[in-house]
Amino acid sequence: MSKQKFYLGIDIGGTKLAFAIADANGRLLHKLRRPTQAHLGSDTVVKNILDSTAELIKQANLSPSQIVCIGVSCPGPVDCNTGEIHNPPNLPDWGSVPLKKILEEQFRIPAKFENDANAAALAEFLFGAGAGRKNLVYLTMSTGIGGGIIVDGRLYRGAHGSAGELGHQILLPDGPLCGCGRRGCLEALCSGTALAKIMKAKVPNHPDSIMLGLVGGKIEKLDAHILLQAARDDDKLALSILRKAGYYLGWGLANLTNILDPEIFILGTLAIHAGDLLLAPAKDALSKYIFNRKIPLPALVPAKLGEEIGEYGAIAAAIEQTDCI
Amino acid sequence: MSKQKFYLGIDIGGTKLAFAIADANGRLLHKLRRPTQAHLGSDTVVKNILDSTAELIKQANLSPSQIVCIGVSCPGPVDCNTGEIHNPPNLPDWGSVPLKKILEEQFRIPAKFENDANAAALAEFLFGAGAGRKNLVYLTMSTGIGGGIIVDGRLYRGAHGSAGELGHQILLPDGPLCGCGRRGCLEALCSGTALAKIMKAKVPNHPDSIMLGLVGGKIEKLDAHILLQAARDDDKLALSILRKAGYYLGWGLANLTNILDPEIFILGTLAIHAGDLLLAPAKDALSKYIFNRKIPLPALVPAKLGEEIGEYGAIAAAIEQTDCI
């Protein structure tokens, strides 16, 4: 056992911290989750991270020297050299915590940082829906839209670590306001948050829609789950909202194809739940707007790693950055 | 001299064939140009290519064994494995010519093929405005808009050799018709051809513009040169057309920045001639639509290799693909 290589992954989220120890094939052997309690401030969260990490190593019956690398997946932007996370939206008053140094001094194990979207892209590439591929684009699709680009078998970070902001391709500069302050970004047109906003604006004018009934008249409860439920019941308004969102998604993916020529797109959360309600119109737009019709249309593939994508992402960051695959 | 490495470049264009022999630093030591005479058919053009190549080698006083590699830059899409060029727009009835095999059998030198936009990107990266950079995006801007992407110091070709179709990022799906059959591609909004079309549509309704006078009333003679000449004379219509084209260019570059995070954009032909008439509004849109405001705004840099970009591109294709740099 002592000759086997182990990796430790830490996924820092706004609501939960997730820890895992895995082998070089990305098998999660030991796991631990704790609430982040972000409101208690970064000192407490960091202590929680250190304690939980130590606890997991103990639980796995390993000595730190058996762990090749600690991978940390965290909300971006993150400085991969220092582990400093810049103004993470779900970690208020995080400040400038040199988390890399703190972890390395405590455990004497090298620590590698990656923003969560890039880490998830790496995980799907190494262990998930992209295994065996060399060029792919991953899009998270939940409250926001993030992404990661794998180029010739490696994560592409760009000149300043800022590549892959795929939710912020602007399609309609005069369109709906995006969380980033600009208008008409892909994220403002087809993320879960965008869909909820569109529903809240449209539902009051469509008394024939069943959606308001599904939330007992409480308009603030309208969200993507309700949208999908109504669409499966053939609700016309729900179907038309999804058709339009799918069109924007397909347009954005066509532009990405004309730029990057990936083998596949791996799509997370919303795309998985919505299936063809979103993906059929997306494929229509993709095939209409793609430039080179002699290459195969890139497949739209659902992400595979599900609820544990955070843990897998952190492990993938550790493995990729130590070049052990 | 016999220990020095030489490369031979062949640039196949619709109107001219350009040949060059260079050293490993990309210095063009011997050059030759011939008209393509595409109308005579591919057999004649191929014979012309073989004869001119032999002539240049002789002129350089080299034996073929002193040449490491032949690089060929040609209109895309090209099959880099066979040298077959698929339906080149300016080489009618080209058919499926196995040019790689023909060259290799004739000269006993390996031949490497690259489409002209990728080859030009490689050339600017190795010898031109991108020397010393690792991540850059190159955009040709003349009759059409083509491009090439350098990622971590290597040309990125994509899964099927079709990456970098940067002129076909669609911004306005209901906008002006593009040569590719779709609407509102970047190429349909700010290439030289697009500008000429816009001028022809707008000039008749603007009797105050000097442009029609500059072409002696012959509307079909309106082109980008006239546009720039009028703009430098403060012609309001000309300035507004360039401002709008620059806005679209900047929007497209902002999307590319959010996706690719390059250090610089290298822009060819039209951007060089127009300077700030086009680039100032482009920079405005770029800085407005960029997502991560903490990274430096990528610089818009004019291409450096000028009229000999074809020769440099062919040499760069030879050098890059033999991994000699």
C-alpha cells in the first residue's frame, strides 16, 4: 500500500467544504463533508479546512508523506501561485488568505489550486464524460455558466489564468442584465438564474400557463425546476422559454466550435435535467451556425460526475498539476 | 554551410505562387515569385510549383538533402496528411491533388501543409509581432477575416484542423449576409468586403459624403481604401462606418478574450491601414465587454511581416512542424 500514490482534494464551496482522498485513477477512497459556515469569517473557515484535512488523513490511516499532492478547487478567480481567492462571491470578507502556504506548511505536501470550473473540466476530462478525448469544452450550467477548455489533452488557462469564461460570451449587448454587470452574456440568457428571471417577467402575462399554480401563486418561487416540470406537462410558455434559451445556447456553442473545433461539449446540471427540452433547440442552432460543415457536429454530452464533481475537480487539479497521468 | 539547416516555403495563392528558402531563424535567403495562372488547371499549376521549387534550390546552390523540410501554405481547408486542398475558393477545379506525395517524391524532402491563416499566425508568432509571446490570436483582415490561435506556444488546430475560424463568430444572426452563407459573422461586419458593401448601400443616401466624388461617381469602385481616404478627410459617413465596424471588431475580440485570455491580438492588413480609425472604437468595445477587469487588456498589435507573410507562413509551417525551434 505504501507504494501507491494518493491525492487529497479540497473543494471550497459557499455552503459546503468537501474533502476526498483518491488514487491516481481518481477513485474516491475516503470522503468527508463539512458546512462552510462562511459567515464566521475566513479564520474559522481556514481552521475548519485544516482540521477536516487532518481528520480525513487520519481516517484514511495514511501519513502525510503518502500523499503526493493536495488539490484545491475554489470559486475563481484564484491566484494559483499563492492560493489567494479574489473576492469569492459566496465567501464574504474572505480577504487575502495565503491558503497555499498555510496548507503546505501544515501538512508538508505541495498544494495546487484551480478555479472550480476549470477543476470540474479537468475532472470530466480525466474521469468523466471526456475520458479518452483530447479537445473538449466543459460548461457548468446552474446558477451561473462557467467553463473550462481542454486543448490537446491539457487544461488551457490562458495568459493570465482567465481563459474559459464561457458564460460571458456576449450575444446580445442590449439584452438582459448579467450578474457581471454587462448585458446579454450567455449566462444572462440561459443559466438557471436567467431562466427564473424570464419566468418571473413572463408568467404574470400568461394566465394559461400552469407555472404560477405549481408554486401556489408565489411568483418568487418560480425557478428552473418548475420550468422543466411545466414543460414536461406541455405548458406552452415553459416550452417557448426553453426553446429560446436552447437557441442562445446553440448559438454560443456554434461560435465556440468555429473558434475551438472541440470534439465534444460536456454540459452540466441544467442541461442534464432539461435534456432535449433545452438540447434539441440548441443542436438546431449549433448545426445552423457552424462554419465548417465537413467536420462532424460536436456532440453535446451530459456531465457524468454528478454531485461529487467538486471532490473530483479538486483531485483532478492535484493529479494534472503533478503530471502523474 | 553544410551544417546549417534550411527550410523551403511554398505559398500557394489565387494570383501568385511565392517560394522562399530560409534559415532556422526565418531569415528569407532566397526568393522567387510566379503567377499562379489558376485558370490553366491544377496539372499546370503543380508543374509550375515543381519547376519553380527546383529552380529556387538551384539558385540557392543547395542540394535537396540540405533542406530539412518543405512548408506549404495554402488556402484552407487543407488535409495536412495528404496536402489535398478542398475546394479552394481561388483555385477553380483544383480537384484532389495529393500535393504532399508529389513534392516528397520529387525532392525527397518531407513536406508539411498548413492553411494560410494558421501559417500566417505561426509566422507572426515565430518571426513577427508575436515573437516572445506564448498565447496570442492572429486575425487576417482583408477581403475576408481568417485567424490562427497560438496556445501555450503552439498552433492550436482543434480536433479536426478547423479551429481558428475567427471570421465566423456570429454576432448578428439577422445581420448582413456573409460569404459563408450565414448572417452577421464578424467577416460580414468588418472585413474589407463588408465595408465596401456597406458603403455601396449607404453612399447614395448621403449626398454630403465625399466618397462618391472620390470614385468619379462610379459606385462600384467604392472600397476600403476610399473609405479610409474619406475618413482621413473627416467625412462623417466614412467615420461612422468605421466606428461601427470597429465596435463589432472590439465586441468579437472581447468574446475571444473571455474565452481564450490571449496576451495580444495581432491584426493584419485592414487594421494596419486603418489604424485608430478602426482600432480606437474597437478598443472601446473591447474594454467595455471584457469580463475579467483585473487582467491587462490584451493589446491590439499590427502584424509585422507585411507583403511577405505568405513566404514567412510557409517557412513557419515547415519549422514548427519539424519542431526545430
